[in-house]
Amino acid sequence: MSFPPDRIEFSLPEWLSERLGAVAPKPAVEDRMRLVVDLSREQVRHATGGPFAAAVFEAGTGALVSAGVNLVERQGNSALHAEVVAIMLAEAAIGTFHLGGLGGPDYELVTSSSPCAMCLGAVLWSGVRRLVIAARTEDVEAIGFDEGPVFAGSWAHLEHKGVRIVRDVCREEAVSVLREYVRRGGLIYNP
Amino acid sequence: MSFPPDRIEFSLPEWLSERLGAVAPKPAVEDRMRLVVDLSREQVRHATGGPFAAAVFEAGTGALVSAGVNLVERQGNSALHAEVVAIMLAEAAIGTFHLGGLGGPDYELVTSSSPCAMCLGAVLWSGVRRLVIAARTEDVEAIGFDEGPVFAGSWAHLEHKGVRIVRDVCREEAVSVLREYVRRGGLIYNP
């Protein structure tokens, strides 16, 4: 690598790449979330990083566009939360920096845990029209992760900009994954 | 590319890679910012993207660790703001997902414009101990860019977590770059 470096590359864990090829469209939001929570559980069992997963779907058809897991430890990169990974991969798949572009379908981000401050911003810039969440902020913070400066006004801002927010979908299943991560001694990284 | 995609790669514009090799350490914060504002001006003149630049320095010595510019249009990636690019590259250079690790030197992020909501979160997770800003939020919004849900409480949160914030360093020079971008017809992308 040259110094200062001028290039970044990251990739999903192999188990995830292999799994993604065979995912059928999921018309029901609960099925979309079930897949995402399953991926977060696989992430914990493969010990490939923090217990978080997210995916971008075409909102109407439920076709999977991309999926991500937390790559912070694996890639040594503090910004690679599951939501950022899924958004970056979705934009690469579709070839745009704005998933809500005129004339295209609507997209949604489905995430196993309520997004941190950085990821809330990333959701807004991505152009997705709906954000679907399983575990709450309080569930994530209960196992020791920090969500950063997220306020009631942050959520209101997203909704004002046209992002619908759907909460508590498969919350219990997602919380059970967070607890499994702790039981297995997963790293709680925090500034 | 496989679909769904499982890999992301991005690189700095060539003019920037070439320039970075020869940067001497900058003990004074104004000199660090002058470099960053210069990079934002070069970005505008090379028409390689949004009029923003950022860099990570070793706080004590002023040695340059990484520099980034906005790569949103160039890479089709809404998360690649200059700050995120600089942070990702700094962590890659140092080989850690936390620049504030025990035993290492302190690092700081120097940015030509006040960070958006996403980048404020990214700054917090990066572990930098100081954030140095040129143009204000109001300057960025005056040319039509959106900063997202950034509140007084967001800044207070960072300071509470040990991130010192220094504002208005070379503000006028940075604002003149924002205005040059507009005069040249640069894209104001916004959701």
C-alpha cells in the first residue's frame, strides 16, 4: 500500500456471499426481516464480526438488492456498520448514488438493530424510502454498544424527508441474537 | 460483479494520490487546514466531485496520515463524503478501527466544511480526538447542500465523549471554494 494510502477495498465474509445468490423475493416485510436477522445470527456463529446485519430490498417486489454485516473488526474500519455496507453495495449494484432516483422503483433498508447516528445519516443520503428496524436502540445499548447522538429530532428529520420508519419487526428474534453474541464473548468495541 | 454484489473498491482521484506523497508535517493547525482547503479547491478545479476535502493528521507532529475528497459522484456512493474517505484511509494506513487506541498518538480530523450528520457519527466512531472545521453548516447550506439531522446536542455529545471541536479555521478561504464550485456549475446533489 502506498502511504498515505489512496485505495480501499472490502468484501463480505465468504459464508454471506455464498448465501446471497439463492435468496428468492420476499413480498412480506416480516420475511425480509427474518432473512436479515438470520444473517446477523450467522454472523455471530461464524464469529465474523459485530452482531448486526442489514439489507436493501426493492420495496414493491421484495427482491433482494444487497446485504451487509458489520465489518468493523474484520476490515479494521469503523465506518463499515452493516447499514453502510448494505447501502454501498446496493448503490454499486444499481449504479447510482441515490436509490430514490426519479423513474426507478422505491427501495427500503431492513436492519436487525436500530441505526446509530452515522447510519441514520447514511440512510438519509442513500435515498431509500423506508427503514425497517428490529431491535431498538435500548436493546443495542443494553449489551454495551453506543448509538451516538441520535435524538427524537433525528427520526423526525428522516420522516420529514420522506423516509417511512417501521419499528419492532421481529424485535425478539433480533434481541436473542444480540444476547447470543454476548454469551459467546463477542467484542463490544466502543470509543 | 456478482449479484448481489459482495465487494467494494474505491480510490482517490489521480491528482490527489500524486500530491499526497510530498506533504511535509504541519505543526500549525492553520497550515493543516490550508492544505485541506487547497485540496478542496483542486477537487473543484479538476471537477472530480463535490467541493469538500478532509484529512487525518497525527495531532502532535502534524504528520499527514490520510486525505480524502468527496467521492459521491465519482464512485456512485452516497456515503463517500470527504470525512468518511479520510477516516477509512487513515484506519487502513494505521491498521486499526479505532484511531484513539491506547498507547498510540492522538489523531485529528481536519475538514474543509462542517460535517453532516453521517460524518459527525463517523468522526465519533473513528476515535480522533480533535475535529477542526473551516466552513460552517450555514455556509454549506447556503450553496444548497443538506447537512441532515445535526443538532446542538450532536456537538455536545462529541465533546462529552472527548472530541475537541475547533471552528472557523480558514473559514473564508473554504467559503470561497464553495462559491467557486457553484460558479462552475457543480452538481448540488440532495435527496
